[in-house]
Amino acid sequence: MDHAELTTELVLRRDIPWETYLTTKLITGSGLQLLRRYDKKPESYKAQLLDDDGPAYVQTFVSILQDIFKEDTVEYVIAMIDELLTANPKRARLFHDKSLPSEDIYESFLRMLWNGNWFLQEKSCKILSVIVSSRPKDHDAINENGNSSDSKKKITTIDDVLNELVKWLCSQLKKPSHPSRGIPTAVNCLATLLKEPLVRSSFVQAEGVKLIVPLITPGSTQQSLQLLYETCLCVWMLSYYEPAFDHLSASKALPQLVEVVKGSTKEKVVRVVILTLKNLLANQGSFGAQMVSLGLLQIVQSLKAQAWSDEGKRNHIPNNIGYGRSLLMQG
């Protein structure tokens, strides 16, 4: 099958001869025991194993990715990691457990980001995004030359990971590796990562804003609506970062955001766009004048009269609309 069409479910149907890797000393005896106990078992049983001994399983999976390069096996281990994180994203904390030896948990995923087939690229990006986002605050204390406190071995720092992720994500927005999944994957991961200050600055410096703004277009299908929502989420996070303002203005983000507010029937999309416009309006630049010329005051007035769901009220949509209206009228 074409690697571009592989899914985690399809990959996990394979049978991997783990014993052969013990013979060639590519996995340890204890690693083989863990794999036999875990592989092909029901979801509830695997969940219990991860609850009981999660770091040991993570160490085994990461070691395989570092030592074994047979594509079928690498894809299988990536699929196992993807499966366990999809079932419960909080398991990403297992990759930072203090009981793990100080080894490089990121290097293998970064390697596959650039050198793997599409399945490995897509899953590595998602896995890295979740793992990095779940790191404890003290995890960034690795010193700047990338050495851990108890090892002379050069390891991949958080800054390395975030910068490489931004490069890869921008490359996907420019020229997707997969015709239908490249851009949605990049936007989905950006929506997770842009809360990181380093990612915001790297993304803006890499001219990423002009790559993402064209994706702010009203959607009709469920898939396109999700892409629109995640794109608007990215722009909302950038609206907290002042160096992004000029890029947002130059790339004509404002007219497209206004068009989305005018045409979207999805409350969650309207909510995040209103929050973005509120942030931009509070900026001392020319956004207020642009919003008035785009007719946003009239749009805001009609939105204020709209009946919002309980969730919309909990998220203070009417209050934010009212705040935006008062700022526009002051302008």
C-alpha cells in the first residue's frame, strides 16, 4: 500500500517478529517481555499496563526507534505511540518521567520528520507536538549546550525541537508532502504549539503568517470547518504577539476574519475570531480604522442581538462583542 494512505489502524494489523531483534541484540530480554505483554492486547488491558509501568514501555519504544531502522517495524512502533497518545493525551507525561534514563527522546522523531515517508512524518509531528507541550516546567533547565546534568552526551534541546518543528510546518504550508493531509496536519500542530513563545517568534520570522492567512476562508464541509477553526485559533494566538501585527496587516488577515464572522454559522469559529479582533482592536495600530471601513460595527451589532448557546455565554461572547463595539465606536 502507498505510504501516503497508511493509517495507524492498518499498520497495527501487522505482525512484527520481535524475537528476531532479541537474537540480533537490537532489543533486550526485558524489552521483549514488555512487547509480548503489550502487543495485540485489548485497549483496556494495555491501558492498565501503561498505568502500572508506563515509563518502561515508553523507554522500550524509544529505544527501538533509536536502534532499529527497518521501515515496517519503525512504522509499527510509531503507530503504537500514536495509539496510546490518541487514547489519552495525558500519557505524553510518561516521556518525561524522572525514572527514565537521560536519553534523547526527541531525536528519532525529528529524524523521521525530514527523512521518513508521509505516515512517519505526519505521526512524528503530532507525537512531538503533544510530547513537547506536556513537558514539566523544569524540563527546560537543560543547559544551553544541550548536555544533561549527568551526561556528556549531546542531546536535542527543547529549542532544537521547536525550531525544527516550525521549519517543517512552514515547509508543509508551502509545499505539502500529502495533497489532502499536509496542510491540515500542519495547522493542527501549530494550533497546539503556538502557545510557546519561541514558536510564535520563529513562525513570524519564517514568514509563516502569510502562509496561514490564506486558509482563513469560510468552510462548508466538516473537514474544512475544522481547518478554518484551527487556522483562526492560530491567528488568535498570534494576536497576543505584537511582532506579528505588521505581518497580519500586510497579509490582509483582517478582511478575511471579517468575512468569516459574517458568513460562519459555527459558534466556536465566531468565538475565536471575535477574541482575535478584540486583541487586534486593543492594539494602537490601524486595525480599528480598517475594521470600521470593513463594516464590522454593523456586523457586531447584529451579532450582539443573536441568541447564543449556553456554551457561548459561558465563553463571554456577548461581553466580548460589547467590548469590541465600544472600542469601535470610540475609534
